Amino acid sequence: MTEIDPKLTFNASSVMSDSIAGHSEQKRETVHLSERATQVASQFAANAISPIVIAGVIRVIEFSMIFLIGIGVYLWYVYPLDGFKLIYPMTVLSGAILSMVFFQAADAYQLSSLRTNITQIGRVFAAWTMVFAFFALIAFFARISTDYSRVWFGTWYTGGLIFFIIFRSIVATFLRKWSKDGRLERRAVIVGGGKNAEDLILSLEHQGDNDIRICGIFDDRKDDRSPPMVAGYPRLGTIAELVEFGRRARIDMLIVSLPISAESRVLAMLKKVWVLPVDIRLSAHTNKLRFRPRSYSYEGAVPFLDVFDKPIADWDSVMKRAFDIVFSTIALVLLSPVMLATAIAIRLESKGPIIFRQKRFGFNNEVIEVLKFRSMFHDMSDADAKVVVTKNDPRVTRVGRFIRKTSIDELPQLINVLRSDLSLVGPRPHAVNAHTKNQLWDEVVDGYFGRHKVKPGVTGWAQIKGWRGEVDNEEKIRRRVEHDLYYIENWSILLDLYIVMITPFKLLNSENAY
């Protein structure tokens, strides 16, 4: 078979741009899942834990403990007798680094090993022993073995081994519990039924160390081409219902079993499901087309073509959360005098609560409660955002006009960041009923909910690019969504840092802020 370049006539960016440009003619409809789909979704309601993050945390802990045990024994036994010798700290650091290399080579960080006490302790014991055998061999041939204390050498080895036995046993206990709860599996849904789906499922189930948990099948077809049960898994609903199911069950992956040759069906399906924060893969195990090897990703020996990747996942999510905690804490400390003065001014001007609470869309379309300083008269507050705030709006107080123009009213959202409802940077959370000219914003822009694939933010790319304030026409909300999707696709810690640093200067332009 002749290889061809992986340039299909559809691509991920075209799916997003077509969705943004489109104008929906239908009103928002509530999708109702079947009873079976609802039951399955409820089984997977808890958040999954990333295996990549778990392995990374274990590496950090073990590296740190190997170093600390070696230094601790040195300070306890060697230093009081011989004073400071640089050769010991250097050897300890080298040993910690070498241990990570040997443990990786022994597959000691694979989940299949970490779950089993005997297997992982055996591998760690062998790798740890090889580290010291390597040091002994080097010291012998370099004729520097007499420069080291044998008591320190043996105690470091024994202390490290005891630590590994205890720590790895605790890790195995937690991993078995999390596996039983279904939190260590990648939850997947098969899109498209029939023979293709059956072959795919059987191929995945034959992989030795497969962490994919198939939750069910979704297909718009209900005839013989897509029976109600495929390879022991039920058809749970249609593609429209899949989006709601994916949000409830916190799905990690959508696997499309439709043939690539069915381009129109695949493209129509992608336009519906790309708004979910999941990995989307096209099954390639039965396709007659053959792409270049680097075009594929694999689950065991099963090939896939990657269409969308879940944004800000694994270690990226850890880094972003750490960024949020550090910078929001600093901001709260530095801005606390401003927040206190604002609270006093609001209380002196008008009666009512200082903090205004509003329901808004958060990550994965979940509704969250966002905090703001109250800027309107209490009896005129609009928690449902039924009426857009305009210039010289009589509902807004004098203090309210000032804090809205300067965005001081948004400062309580730093508390939302610490509570993990919001991120410091991300698409701005819009009110649930936000609308323009009697049209809800998700009716104005098809694919609007794609901006909820990441956690919303206190500030964002759209805001520093001038799309802040009143949204009085369709073009403004469409441009906001375009900028939000650009941010999601191009996220990095440096981009977040840039947005945070530039935001105060952009707030000086209050032209559209009422």
C-alpha cells in the first residue's frame, strides 16, 4: 500500500472555525440522557487522577528522600569525625540521579508495577542494588574506595531500602483503592457502532497493560448497522446526547470508530463533540489507508490518528494550578487595602451586601458562583443578567461606576481562584443567561461552549486584546470566542505570565467598561 501524507480534507482548526462562524438557528435545547446512560455517568462522577502526575510525584519524592537519607547519614556519622568533604554530597546527588535512571529502566514507575507490592519492590531492590554496585565498581577501579566510610555507604543503602519498602507499600495501597474506584483509568467512549466498533473494542481489550475503560457506545444510527449491544458494551445514545454524557461522566477520551472514508459523517460528528475537554482519536486499525508512521499514536499495538488533545492536562494542569495559587495569594495580599476601601465605600453609599454573587458557566459547562463587589443598588441587582449594563445605567451606583471601569469589582474573584472555581487567566466566565438582542450567546456562536474546555479566568487573552466590557452586537461575542479559543490552543505558563503582567495597563482603557 502506498503511503500518503496525513492531510485529510477536514482538520481540527477547520472544525473550530466553521463552528465559530456558524449562526445557530435553533434555540438552546435541554438534552435528556436515557436511564441507562444516566446510571453509567453517575458511576464515573468522581475526578480521575492522572497516571503521569502520579508517576511524576513518586519520582520527586523518591529523588528527594534518596538525597536526604544520604546527607542525613553523612551528617550523623561522617561529618562529626572527618568534617566537611565535598565528595560525599556530590556522591549523594549522583546516586539520586542514577537511581531515577535505573528505576526508569526497570519500569519501576509503570502503574502495573506500582499496584503490586512484590513486583515493584523486587524491581526497586534490583535497581537500588545496581546503583551501589556501580559506585563500588567505580571506586575500586579509580582506587578511591578508601576515601569513603563503609558505615556511611552501608547505612545509606539500608536506609534507602527500608524507605522504598514502606513508601512503595503505601503507594500500592492507594493505587489499588483508586483503581477500584475507577479513578486511575482513562474513561473512553466509542463513537460509531457496528463491526468497526466491535473490532476496535476487541483489539483494545487484548492489550496487556491497557488503562482505557470503555464506558459505552454512542451512534446516531439505530438500525442493523448499530445494534444496541456491541462486544458487551451498550449503545447509550446519540451524538447529541454524547456531549451531555461526556460532561457528567468526566470522559477522558472519545474514540471514533467510523471509517476515515466517511468524511462527511466524521466532520459532522466532530463539530458537535470538539467542545468537550477530552482527547479525540480516530481509530486507524481497520483503515486501508496507510499514513506515515509518525502520524499515528498507539495504545499498545492499536493505532490512532490524533484529532484533538485535551488542553492543559497532566503536568500542565499542575503547573497552572501552582501559578494560580502563588499569584492570586500575592495579589490578595497586595490589593487587600484596595479591597477594604472598596467594601467601606459600597457600604457607605447604599444598603445591601458588599459581595454580589452570580451564576456563571465554569469548566466543562458546570455552573459556578462567581464573587464580585456589588456595583448596583441592591434592589436593582440582576443576578440572572437579564438586562445588559449600558452607559449611564441608572442601576449602577457612583461607586459602582468607578469600580466597574477599573475592574476593581472583579477582585473578589481572586477568592474564586483559591477555591479552584476559576483560574487567574482563562476565558472570562459569562453569566448563564448572557445574551445579545434576545439571543443567548451560545445561540449566536455555534461551538460557543468550546471556550469551557479549560477553567475560566479572572483575566484573559480576549480582555487584553480589547474585547472587554459591553457586548451589544454579535460580532463582539464572536470575536471574544475566537480569542478564547486561541488562548486554549496556544496556552503556556509564559503566556499566562504575559497576560497577568499586561492586564493592569490594559485596564487603563475603560472605553467599553460601564
